[in-house]
Amino acid sequence: MAWWFYLVLSLAGIVWIGLRDGTVSLRLFFAPGGFLAPQGWWFDLFLGLACGASLLAAWAAASRWLPLARRLEGQMGTLLGRLEPAEVVGLAVVSSLGEELFFRGALQGSIGWLWATVLFALIHHGPGPAFRLWTLFAAIAGGLFGGLFLWRGNLLAPVVAHFLVNAVNLHRIARRGPSTRGAGEAP
């Protein structure tokens, strides 16, 4: 999706949160109690990195053992084309911030963890069976991101985890380019 979509998603999330809560503060991104509080921002940063690394490990196993995962990577590479490193980072930043502000900050706070997770998964779809795997992975990731938000009460850990997953996967997939097929796939 284009960067402007994530900008609109971010703005919609901020407006929704502001209308619902009457304010949008930095507490949306940082644990209450201050910067140096026990289990403060550094703990959320660690949780986000750990969750993102776990999801990346799960995807690495899937792409090693499931031909459908390799097919999905090939199709995503074709859709994305080649991306420069700055484009990968930029897209990972806007997508993680936009989706987390909207789905965790706004939606989850209004309709609950389950429905926010389901809707998050449903926007991650595409044509054919390979994209069903992407939807399933998004459901698992969205559930974890939502769980982090419920537990910690702020968006730092979910945004960090989401950014890490998107940045690493976008870099890996876009680096392969449009015509690369998964290992062991027939043309």
C-alpha cells in the first residue's frame, strides 16, 4: 500500500482516540510513571524487540518448510519490486505507526482485542492461497501486538515489534526482486 494510506490510517487513529478519550498524549506510546520508571520505556522496547524477533523466527521456519510461504514471498517480491534501504525503513515506519495507532490504539480500545485482531488480519489479504498464509500470519502477529498493548497499556512495544517484522521482511523480500521464485518452485 502507498505511504499516504498509512498517513490517513494514523490520522484516523489519532482523531478516533482524541474523540473517544478527549485527549491524545504521549502516554499512548510510553508507560505511565516516567522515563526511568521500573519496567518503563526500555522494558517496552525490549518486549517489542523480543516479540518481533519471535515472529521473524516463526516466519523463517515457515519459509523454510512451507512451499506456500516461499510462493507468497515470490508474489510479494513481484508486487513490491526492488526497494532501496531507505524505502524499506520508511515503509516500515509508516506502516507500523499507522496500523498500530489505528488497530491497537483506536479500534482495540473501542471494540476489543478479538475484533481488532480479526479486522487487522482481514486487511492483510490478497488473491490466491498463498495470501491466506499472509492473513493467518497477520492474525497471529495482530493478536500478539494487541496482547502487548493490553498488558503494557501503551503502543511502544507493538510499534517496535511491528516495525521490526516489516523492516526485516520487506528488506528480505524486496532485495530478491520481482522475478525471484521460492526455492524448489517450478516456473
